[in-house]
Amino acid sequence: MTLATGEFDFITAWLDRALPAHREQKDSKAAVTLNESLLKALALVDQDKAMEADAVFKEALDQIRTSKQISIDVLPTIADLSFGYGRLLLKMKEHREGHALIDIALRLYTRLYGIEDGRTIFCADKKRELARTANNQIEIANVQYFLRAHNVLNRLKSLRLLPDAGPTDFNTPIEKSTDLFSAAVRGMPATSPDQQIIEVEDRHIVLLVGELFAACAEAEGHTSRLAIIPVQGMASDGYIEIFVKAMTNPVLRKEVSETDQEKWGAVSVDDLCGLVNKRLKQLRANEQFYILGRQSDEASCVYLFCSPDQVGRLKDLLPIGGKGKKI
């Protein structure tokens, strides 16, 4: 069978509102019905009755599609249905739709249980295994990017550079970043070397870090520790405002906020970063601005205000450069 484009778009649309929305709602009857369909479909798959299993899976998804609201207790079954149906579609050579459904399952498992849960790990491993069997390098890159993105998030949390708890939704930026990375990789020539794909991955990871910090910028009690390169043409007071917001050193914050571009002699954010770092060194401060990404690629550079120890614990996950051109 051939599925129409966007066949499962309605499920992906749920991801943005399913969690934490409707967390208090329960619909045990719907959950039981869907679970019965899941067990029936999986039994048919075990009996090598692919077309019959396909029909059951589709009927269950149609039931989900027509639901007027989402209840939290149904989401695990939706994840299992997506995972099971995705594997069946891959077996039936419906590769695009199959991987799309497994991606939905992986995102739901991650939202429901976390990136380190056994269900999430099994789903990611199975997707990678199926992609390798079909020599599908794009899908392999996609799942590796998704896992790396969550590992970056967890590391930033463990270093207390991002809040470990609170209302901030970090899942949505990671999912959107994964989609952007996927689109970028799909647009590359099939013969692109691995190093080029790695560079694209690094670039999107750095941009994602900016999105993660932006997502919690307004969180109560959290001080932003990030300076993102401003848009081209931003006036010097715009540079200074960004740095003031990112600084945890009160002496330097006051000093920079009372100065201007002429005093600092800065012509770019990178120059200003280097000058600020020079002053931090004079103040014997432990933290400085470090560049994420490549200075030659200004569109995807981000400056992280952190300590050398924190840098050492981030280097295996993030492309981290020096401390600015002036240092």
C-alpha cells in the first residue's frame, strides 16, 4: 500500500500540546480500546499477516484522529502504536512513513519517560538498527542528532547552566532542531563526506543551545549565561545589553553597562567578547565567554559564559573554541 503524504501529521501536531497539557485528564476506556487494538495488531504481525495487521493499526490511528481531546493515559499506547506500526511499514518497504512513525514514538517516549528510560533507548536502538540494515544514512544521522541534542541538554542541566526543573519546555526546541537538521541533511548530495555531515550537525547543535537558553530566559530565578551574536547592524548598545544580561560578575556587569562601544573599541560581538574576557582576567574571575561553533561561521556562533571546568565537561558534546579573538 502507498500512504498519502502527511498521513500521520495529526500525531506530530499533538506533541506540542499533549504534554504537559491535559495531564489531569483521564480516559481509561479509550486507553483500553487502543491497547486491545495494539495487542491484536502485534499478534497479526507475529503471524506474518502484514496486511491484516496494517488494517488494525490504521483503524486504531483513525480512532485517535477523530478523538476530540487527548488524555495523558492514552499517550503511552499512542507511542506503542506508532512504534509497532512504524516497524511494520518498514517491513512492507514503506520507508518514509515507517521512520516517520518511529520518530513520533521516540519523541513521545522521550517526553513521557525521559531520554534515559529503557523504552526510549530501545526505540532509538531499533530505529538505528533498521536504518543501518537499509543503509539509510539520513535516518541514522537523524536519530544520532536527536540523542546528542538530549545529551547536550542533560549535560547543561547537570552543570547548572540550565535549570533542571521548572515549567520550561525543552522538548519542543529539540524536536524542531532535529527537523531542521534532517531537512539540511536531506538537501545535501548523497555523496557528501561524513565530515561535512558532522559540520552541519555541529552547526545545528550550537543553534539549538541558543534556543534552549532562550526557552528559559524568562524563567524565574534563572540568570541567562548566554550571549548570542546579534543580528547584523545592531548598534553598540545592543551588544552591551546582551553582555550585561549574560554576566554573573556584578563588578563587570556594572562596568560594561556604564560604557559604550567607543570606550571598549569593539566593532563586533567577538571583539567585545575578547575585551570583556581581558577585563575578567584582570579581575581574576573564573568564568569567561567561550565560543561555540566556528568563528568563520558567524550565523551559527554562540558565546557561553562559563568556567574552564564546565568547558572541560562539555567538549565531548559541543564544538567549543577559544575565548575570543582578543585573548
